[in-house]
Amino acid sequence: MRYIEPHAHMVSRVTDDYDRMVLAGCEAVCEPAFWAGYDRSSVAGFYDYFSQLTDYEPKRAAKHGVKHFSWLGLNSKEAEDVTLAAEVVALIPQFLDRPNVLGIGEIGLNKNSRNELRVLEMQVDLAARHGQLILVHTPHLEDKLKGTRLILDVLKSDRRIRPERVIIDHVEEHTVAMVLDTGMWAGMTLYPETKCTPARAIDMLEQYGQERLWLNSACDWGRSDPLAVPKTAVEMKRRGHLAELVDQVIYQNPGRFLRQCPKFTL
């Protein structure tokens, strides 16, 4: 089995996770910028974090036989301080030419606040001005439907944004159709307590088809599983899906989206 892990926060994982992922068939891991578990207090903290994502982590992954790519952005959990956010957004362009950077992400909404929306608009503008792919985080649980609608409104209002170059992540049963209807991609996150179980993700694949959908683990320092994607692939086979379809969902689909960035090569 071969697969691409398109959303994993590897800076929070031990090296044994890389070994297990490679043994399961992982050929590339893509790491969106994320929250550190606390709010960073200065732009210097983001500079150090972006340096870690674009310098140290690719080298650590390479030692274990897997290619590491990253996304850069300000996560919505740190978007309430608009002044600091503007400084971070201004910092990002100097990292965009790094060889493992795929685009802007994960950006989006957390509590659907006005400040979060302002910062989302800043980062969508940044992506548009620099011709970058976009990876979007949608809120959790009861805020997801409203937040997804707000996010789609922001993206659709900017005529520079091409929908096929946007992935809306963490979709669930009540948001997947509205995302796909825009022409954007939808990511299904396999998380043990929130987001999707493997069974729910497979149900959505069976209902909506496999076009413009991918699976990811979004593994981080919380309760999560870096092997969620290959485990779901095994469950797909148990439910009678052919190996060709499984390969399309876990390898070809993410590769098709990510190759829109010329840096993504395997």
C-alpha cells in the first residue's frame, strides 16, 4: 500500500511515528502550520517556527525515508491579536521560496469571530498575491456549519482565488456537499474523538464519490493517530472497495491536488 499523509503536525510527534508511517507505505507527509498549544507572544516566535517547518523538520523526516512538505500561515486560534497577525502575514513571504513550502495553511476560523475573519481575509489576499495553494481549517463541532459558510463566502468573494487550488479540511456530513459544490477540494480528518471516524469517512466517499476528496490524520500532540489513513484504507478493502479506488483516495487524489505546486514531487 502507498499513501500520502496530506495533513500531519509532525513537530509534535516522535521519530518512531515516521518509522511506522514509512512501514505502512507513506511516501510524503505535509505539515500545515499550527497552534503551539499556547499563543505565541511575538513575531519572532513565528519566525522560529517557520524555520523549524522549512529547515529542521524536512531533514528529520528524510532520515526516516519520507519526504516532508509544509504549509505556512497563522492558525485561527492565534488570530484575535490582529496587530500581531499582520506582522506574521508580512513575515511569511520570505519563506515561500523554501523548497518544501506548498502554500498558505492552515488558515481559517476557530470561533468565527470578527478578528478571525479579518485575519482570514489577510491570508487569502496573501495567497492570491503570491499565487499559492490554500489549506483551510474549519471550526469544530457546533461552529463548523456556520464557520464553513463564512469561509466559503470569503473565498468566493475574491475573484483571484481558483477553487480547484483550495482544500477545505475537516469536513463532515453536514459540510462536505457545500464544499464540493463550490469546486473546491474537501479533506476528511480521521480523529478518534472529534471529526470523522474511518466508518463515517468511508460512508461519505460512498455517498459523494471520490473526486476532490482526500483523507488525513491531522495527528498532533493530542489524542490522534499518525496511521489513521492506512487503517482507513484497510477498512475500505474490508467493505469491498477495490484496491484501485483505495489508491485513488489515499495516494492519487492528494498527489493530484498537491502537484499544482511544482515543488511537490515524489
